[in-house]
Amino acid sequence: MLKRVLIANRGEIALRVLRACRELGMETVAAYSQADAEALHVQLATDAVCIGPARAADSYLNHTALLTAALASGCDAVHPGYGFLSENADFADECAAAGLTFIGPSGDTIRKAGSKSAARALMRAAGVPVTPGSNGPVSSVEEALAAAEKVGYPVLIKASAGGGGRGIRRCNGPEDLPAAYDAARAEARSCFGDEELYLEKLVLRPRHIEFQILADRHGNVIHLGDRDCSVQRRSQKLIEEAPARCLTEELRRSMGEAAVRAARAVGYEGAGTVEFLLDSDGEHFYFMEMNTRIQVEHGVTELITGVDLVREQLRVASGLPLSVTQEEVGLTGHAMECRINAEDPQQDFRPCPGKVEFLHFPGGAGVRVDSCLYNGCTLSPHYDSLAAKILVHAPTRLEAIRKMRRCLEEFTLEGFPTNAELSYQILYHPVFVRGGCTTAFLDEHLPELLEFGRRLAESEEHP
């Protein structure tokens, strides 16, 4: 087993990794920026090393600082969490060259899966359905126009190295494409240091369904069921649940088998996610992308399967086989997660982190909260606005919805606004309650949800 792990991340995922390491008897070293000196995972780690100033480029994205911290503190492994360097192939290679175990797939695998255009070609060869689009990257506006003419509008121009909704532009017709191409390329260059783009047909009103996969060094590759992540704003997920209510058992089996083929096609190792779009007819699905890391929403899968995914990551990185077979994976009950972000929906979702004046998290049977916040701490403005993830598990979807409503009623955070009220309103929306949300749900219903929120706030101010 690994002995000592550098946690090359921050926030709730750093705390999640730390806890899994401690339960396996592994020591932990928290790599932190100056802005995170008082962070909870820094206080709880076996050791802690400051790796630079608040700016991510000088700390959490600084390869040299992280590798130096790992080696100087006697670590034999690095866990990248999600975001930052978790899908950086060069960093994975550098860890290996330094004699450190990168807890995730190899740099070569990350490159295969990380380039969205290259991954599409691999998926086609593996028999995994992909959306119609360009055969590889489009290196000019003219190439993009030709590909769009072939597949038909509307289309999406997408960054090959993209993620988190960045580097994506929609084109409804050829007149939109030149400007969209330039904008997507500029954003891709700024966000990912890679301006390669590809084009694909826009699937209208789809559901966003993803499958959790696990793979080890002994040839075992399994999936642990699906998650429905359709409630999202600007490609940023807000509410996730598992299993997806819209899937038949036959479709779930077909998509799961496709996810396993996708993982084998890139020689995967560790925990990852294969993301699909499910067409509005509920019958046809298409490969969208593969995330070569632990997902923010991994907890909902843990709740319905009983499998600790971070523990499995650590076991696989230690050379051990998976602790569960495909036949042993069962989906029990229904799980749901609400992401609580420090943002104000009434102000165009303006990020507004600050000091936590008072904090109370919900509890009770079937309730889990993943967060790094505590009373008196400060949520830094330098990084992601995620404040907490509230997760629930119940026998049925309706019971999970009711439990989540109760949890959001109990949740209290004073000091800065959050999107908790918006999530609460969504849980009462008839489209959500019926399980009918597509990725267009918030675009279509956000104005009415925000208007309801404004009226509610006014009534509380002037009863």
C-alpha cells in the first residue's frame, strides 16, 4: 500500500481524499497556497507544505512546487483530486519520472481521453456511439463550415482540451460560425493552453447521463451505474441524482457496456466517468466525453452502491485489484446531490465568497454533507465558488426529493449569498418532480424561478 500521499488540491475534495487516506492508514501532506493556510484539510493533515501565493498558477497549478513539496516531505504518491492538474498529462508523466505514483491514469491515457476530438475517433473504433461531427480537429473556419454543412445546424464548436463548459460555442447557422470559431479558440487558448477545436452536431433538449467506471492494473474494468446531471446552467451541474429515472434496464445495460468499452479503448486505470447525451426520444445515446478523474458528484454513486470510490482509487494506485466485481455491483435506492455555491442567482450568479459568520449543516439518516467550511472560516475569492455538497439517500426518488427539501430548509449559512434557495425551488418544480428535466430545463424555467425567489424575499422583508 502507499504510505504517504501529497494532496495536490484544496477545498472539499482535499478533505475527502484526506479522510480516505486516514482510513487506509496512509499519512497525508496538504499542499496549500497562502490563501488556504487556515483551511480545514491543512489543519487535519499529517503534514502541510505551503506551495506559493494565492494565484492558482503560482500554487495549485505549479508543477515544480508540487513535485518539490511531495519529494521533500517524503511522499510516495500524489492525489490530484478534481480540477487543477487532475487531467494534466504532463503532470502525470512528471510524477512518474520523479518516482511518485500519480493517483489516476497514465499521462498517455489522459492524452487519449483528454483530447475530445481524438477520443471521438477512439470511441468510434470501439463501437461506442458518438454524435455526428467533424472527423478530427477543424483547423480553420473553412473546415468548420464544411463539417457543419455536412452534419446540419445547429452545431457546437468545442475545445478539444475543454471541460467545465469552457471553450464551447453554439452556431445556429453559417453566419454564426466565424465569430463562434474565433471566440471558442480564444477561450480554449486562455483556459487550457490549447486552441485545438472540433465540431459536433448539437443534440437538442438532451439528458446528460454519465457512467462511473473503475479499472485496475489487472485487466478488471467495471461500471457502477449511472447519474443524471441534466439540471445545469451554462454546462455547470447544479443537481445530480442516481440512478437516472429515464433509463430502462435495457438502456442502462447498453450504456454501461459502452462505458466499459470506452474505458478499455483508452487503457484506463482508476476512477473515471464516461459522459453521454441521451436524445429527446429517450432511446439513442451518444458519447460526449470522458473525465479521467474523480467527479464532483461521485458521492451519489457511493450512496447507491456502497462503494468508496476514493478508497478504490488509492487501492488501484497501490497495485491492488478492485474490491468489487461487476456482478457484485448493485444499485440500492435513490441518491441526490445539491451543489451549494457562493453566488447570487438574483445578480446573474455573481460569485460572492466571504467569511462564514454562522454555519449549520443538515443531518439525520441518509444525509451526507461534503464541505471544507466551518464557523469563522473564509471562502476564498481566488478559487471555485463551491461551498458545500448536500447529499441524500432514500428508498425512492420521491422520498429523496422530500429529504433534500428538508435538508435545504435546515441548511443555514450566514455571511454571503448562496444558490441554496434556487435549488430548493427547483425541487418543487413539477418538471423536476416528474423527472422530466433536460439540459434545457434551467434555460427555459430560470426566469420564473428567479421571479418566485424575488417575490418570496420581498414577502419576508415586508410581511
